[in-house]
Amino acid sequence: MRLRWRVPLASTSSCRALRCWQTSPPVTRSIPDNSANEANRNPDAVVTPIRPSDNRPADAEVVGFLRSHHGADPTDLEVLGGGFWSAAYGYRIGHNELVLRINDEPDGFRDDERSMRYGSPALPVPEVFAIGEGFGRWFAISRRHRGRFLEEVGPDQADALGPTVVALLAGLRAVPDTDIVTPPWRDWLLAGITDRPDHHTAGWRQRLAADATAEQTFRAVDDRVRSLIDACPDRRELVHSDLLHYNVLVTPQADAVTAVFSWKCSTWGDAIYDLAWCTFWGRWHEGIGALDLWERVVPTLSASEALDVALRHHVYELQIGASHLGWYATLGDTENLRWTSRQLGELLERGPRH
């Protein structure tokens, strides 16, 4: 069977937000092995990223694995692009449309499996049928959902997409607390802008310091976030924390969500964070920016949900941008490091919304 390649309609150069780093960065180079090598690099060099999702088994091995797993021959096999961590394939077994994903670690798959409990008509979460070891790695098989990616909807469909995204955010807020143990909300926020020695981006503060402008911006953002953190309540609302970058599908008419997946970044906290995620990255995705989500969402909040909402939203936009400075510094992605620094500078100057 010959595989058909499928890639996202949008260029990977439009994919800037990587809070949990599961999608392909736009312009990157390999992480330096040592400081001497880094010092000799051209800071503006552009190279192709090395993505874990590019580590794919041979076509025949995929077909054989699926045949053995299902006891039937797979049909319509195609490579699905867009992911950073997992190699993915779409295929059919009889009339069932399925997705096979392959990853070095099972944790993200298990997060997706646990998140099935959040599913509702307002929040369609794909069903995960199997997780196990295969290909010398880990695999997951889930139901395939069809649609177009949220960030690929253009500004001309804002009238349709706006209510769709508002309903999605409301659907996330409405999920009952599952009592899953997560870090206190403020601790979670600060961890995202802290260089942790046990994390795969360890050392990013030192790398960031090599860019004087980005370092100055980060220090100002860090000070602002910490000075306002007390305005951020320790709420227990479902936070997806990565709604863009090929993680949400909508109908061709953009009038309904057809799937929300990739839950590895999710936590329980303040749902305004997901609003801030969309407004921050709406500076890059024109279709999202055209929605004016702040004006659409805030009037729908209850009095308790709206308390200090401007301060909270400001903190979250700053935290989202600052956490990505660390990621881009780790990758040596100068283009996006500077872009994000500019956005943060504008937010610092503007302050909370009114």
C-alpha cells in the first residue's frame, strides 16, 4: 500500500505558539550541544527542525502492525502532518475511520484517554480505543474526526467562527471538576516562566540572556506577572492551554467544533487562560484576531467569573508570551524570539484591557 501525504493547509511558518511544545516550530535549528558551538552560530540562520514526528517506521511495517492489531486489512492509509511529537496516520477498518499515532512516550496518549470524560456535544473529544507498545515505541488508536483546523479559518468567516469559539470556551468552563490532582494555579503559572533543571528545556534562561532585548523584555514581564499574580484566583475550571496549532477542528462553515484533541497541556485553573491564549496568538493568526474574542466572551461571564478579569487576562497573555521566549531560546529560533518579544513589549506598554 502506498501512503498518501496529507499536510495542513497553513504553512508551518504560521505556527508560533508552542506552550507545551507538541507542534512544529516555524523556523528552528537543533539545540546546541555546548556553548562554544552556539557562539559560532549565525543567529539569523534558518534551518529545518528535527521533529520526533519525522521518526516514522517503514510503510509496510505500519500496514503489518495495523493488520495484526485489527485482524483486518487497513485501507485508505495516509500520513497526517502537522504534529511535532507524534507520527500520525489516518486509515479505515471497514467503515470506521481511525487514527494511529506513534510516540516515544505514552503520557500524552494517556492524557487524551483521560480527557474523554470531558466530552460533550459542546466539547467533542475523540475516543481513544487502544494504547500500547509497538514499533519499539508507544502507539495510540483513536476515532478520526473530520473538519478544518481552527486557525485556518479566515477573517471573512469571523461572523460564523466567533460564536463557535465563544461556545467552545464556555464548554470548557462548564466541565465539572473531576478532582484530578493538579498544581495550585499560581504555582502552575509561575512554573511556566521558571527555568527548571528537570525539564527538557533546562538552561533556557542562560540562552535567553544571549539576546539583550529578549532578556530585558523577559525580566520586565516576569516582574509584572509576579506583581499581579495575587489577582489570579485558584479556580478549578478546565484549561486546555493549547487550543491552537492543529488541536481544534471546526466544520467547513466554521459554525461548530468537530473535535478538540491533544490534551497533554491541560490542567485545572482559571478558564480565562484559554481566552488569553486565543487573544495572544490572534496577533499572528488573522482569522482568530478578527474574532475580537475579548469583547465577545467577557459579557457572557458571571459576576464571579468577571472579577478582576482584565488583570487576570493581562497576566495570562504575558505568561504565555514569556514561556515561549524560553522555548524559542532553547531552539535558537531568533525570528520568533524577536516577534514574541515585540508582542510582549506592546502588552507591557498597554497594560490590562479596559
